[in-house]
Amino acid sequence: MAVPAARARYFLHTDAVMDHVDRRHLRHGDVAERIGISRAYWSQLVHRHRPVTPSLRARLLASRVFRGLRERDLWERIEGGAS
């Protein structure tokens, strides 16, 4: 019996994301509020403790906060679910 392949997970590019946030003079709480999540959840994403879900990836791309950044600027795909 074949073992199913682990799904890919997506994690924020912390340095690029935080550089963008800093250049816009925003705080963690500002970003979290603008994309509709808690500050604690945003912190977990930034510190790569949680992967970015498909729905949140869509919200990040649609957000004015991250205007000008492409998918590859915001997160990386990790194959096999490892972080």
C-alpha cells in the first residue's frame, strides 16, 4: 500500500514581509487588523510557527497592506510539510 505524499505548506518570508511592513510604518497589530486576523495569529505566521492557509494567502494578496508584493515575495512553499 502506497503512503500518501505529504502536502506542501506555505510559510511567510519573514524578512521580506517585515521589511515591507516597516517601510509602511505599520505595527503587527495594524497588519493583523487590516487583514482580519488576531495579532497573536499574525505573530505565529511571522515567526513561522503556523503555515499560511489558502484563504489567508488570498487575503494577503488582496490586501492594500501588501500591494506591490508578489506571491514569491510573501511566502515560500515547503514540500512535504516540513518547516
